[in-house]
Amino acid sequence: MFAVRMIQLIETHAGKLSEELLYRLQRSENCRELIRRVPPEELRMRTDEIYRNLSQWLLEKTQAEIEDRYVRLGLRRAAQGVPVSELLYALSTTKECLWEHLEEEALLEDPLELIGNLNLLHTVGRFFDRATLAAARGYEVAAHRAEPDLHASVRAR
């Protein structure tokens, strides 16, 4: 029950969380190319989507759906020329903003709620870990597509 209330709290404050995340990314030395190369509206929409639809991502989406979404994100960011380190930093910062919000807003009312809280945090952490791995795979696919056919160049000699 507590985990459901926590997710509702996050989704209710999605706009605030998204604004905080964008503020951090825009001012970070670690995201210069991300901010420069990704259209602001796309970045805003993407950050808001994560927080606003958190219950769907955690409770309804399969591993394959998460992987598909984030591989495509990795491909898109690679095509936009965003360094992989900046995408991974942005995903990490997304999780960090969420954690800090939960620390500020969602204090435990009852020690028995601790189990629900721990389960939710584990699930959220697992989601971000899977999203990060899938986004990195997207970069690998993009890099593989960009590699010249070495065998063809050897055969041409």
C-alpha cells in the first residue's frame, strides 16, 4: 500500500521533478552536448514522461518493453551526437532527483511501511539500471552501424 502512495506522490509531482531535473542538466558541466544537441521540447517531454508514467514503467512494462524504449533512446542520442557519458549522467541524475524528492516528501509514518518502501526503491533502482544498460546498447548498435565493413575493404585489395 505504501509503495502505491509513493508512486502516486511521484506522479503527482512529476512536473516539479521534471523542472528540477532540467535545471540540473542545463547547469551541469557533464551535459553540455546533451543540452546543445537535443531540442529543449524533446528533453522536457522525455524527462516528464519518466516521472509522470512511473507506475506504468514499474508495474506494467516488461523487461523487453523497457529495453526496446531505451535502446531506441540510445540510438537517438547517438544519432544526435550526444556522448554516451552524458546520456548515462542524465539517467543517473533522473534517479537522483527522484531519490531526493522521496527523502523530502515521503517520510515513513509507520515502521511497518519500511518493507513497502524498500521494495519500491529496489524496483525503481532496477528500472533505472535496466534503462541505462539498454541506452548503452543503443549506442553500441549505432556504433556498429557506423563501422565500415572491414572485410569488404580487405577483399577489395
